[in-house]
Amino acid sequence: MEVPNNKTAIESNRQAWNDSARHHQDSPDWQSLLSEVAQADFSCLDDTLRGVLEQVGVDGREVIQLGCNNGRESLSLFALGARQVVGIDQSSAFLEQARELNSRSPHSAEFIESDIHHLPATLHNRFDVALITIGVLNWMPDIGEFFRHVAQVLKPGGQLVIYETHPFLEMVDPDGEDPYRLASSYFRAEPFVQEEPIVYVGKVEQQAAKSYWFVHTLGAIFSGAIGAGLNIVHFKEYAHSNREEVYDQYLNQEAQLPMCFTLIAIKN
């Protein structure tokens, strides 16, 4: 398989996400969000992420979400007392949705269109907390370089919170004939490539820009964070899924896969 260079992969992923936005806006979930976000205590965060953020403490602090999608999680941070929230995403189409939600919220976040590899200098050394949630790390071709850019936005002593899918799940194919058979190496070097629109439920049989999903081992994630001057102070794995519903078939097994993890790191 021909592997694109990093710049090409990032740009193709941006185009794929811009195309994806309209499919998400057609869902009943979007209509629900439009009304729910108007509540002052709106939050779509699950108990796991809420607990970790409460442990870190976001009350009265400046928080940035890197890879904020339509902004629903960024706007949820106000319910935990965040003083200021900035959401970053490279998809202009999803940021249009974020700004629409923002206009209906009693709070006011700031949403900035940017590739994480080219963040505005005005964001450097500014934030108390940086947040990364499900489905960000695997769009990054070079995890070490990614963490160096993430570290730049934190103040010294600032904390990075990650709540992500577990890389073990990249080894199985939930749509496969035998979803419990190992289908891919944990150490897979080349990205998964998709040519249909990115959706969370089912598939849309249309042509779209290629999207490249890169597999990173836990070792690569830890090494990338440490190499960026981030001191890992918390890491926990969970048996529940924070991924698409098709992965729910792996829940409550006698031989249980780890399905997601949380990580906290402090900038030196």
C-alpha cells in the first residue's frame, strides 16, 4: 500500500471530515443537541471523563480542547466551572456546527480553525488544562510531533487530559466474519484507509476524500508525551467502550479487552 506523506494525509483527513459534517447534522442527535445546549448545566461528558476532569480541576481555569469536532464537549466544560474554553479543529464544516451550538448556549466558547501542527502562536503557554477525547490521536501521522504541539499550548505546570479508545481495539474488526479473531497487528505500521464518509453508525456508500487512521501503541503514546516534556501522573484502562456502538459487542466478556483509557500529564 502506498503510504502518503504526513502533510498529504493531514490534508486528506481534513477534507474527509469536512465532507462528514453534513452526515452528522442529518442525525436526530444533532436536533437534540440544539435544544439541550441551551441549558446552563449542559454536559455530554460521561462519568469517567467528568471524574478525571474533576480530579484535575477545571473550575475557574482556562481550558483548550484539541480536536473539538462540533464543540459539544468544549461547551460541556462550563458545567465543571471552566472560566474560558477554546476549541480547536481543522474542519471548518464541524466548526460551523460548533458555532451554531455556541450561539444557543448561555456560555461563550471560542472556536478556532487550525491544524494542530500549525497552532496560532497566541495559544502558546496559555492554558491550565488541555483536553483530548476519543478519535483524535489516530488521525495524527507522527504522535511524537503531535504531543510537542500539544505541550506548546500549556502553561508550565498545566495538565493534559486524554480520554481515548484503547489501541488494543485496532487489532479486531467488529464488522468481520469473526469479530473476536485478531485481524491486525498491534504493531501495524501503515494506516487504515477509508474512502467512504466518516460516520459513527453504519456506512454511507458514497465516495469521499481518503481518510487515514494511524495506529499508535501505548508505548508510542507514552514515549511521545514524555519526549514532549510531559510528565505522566495518571494512566488507567477501562473495560467499557467510548467508541462507536458496533464495539459494544466486546463488553462484559469473560476474557475482557481493555477498551479505553484515561491519561493525565503535567507540563514540566
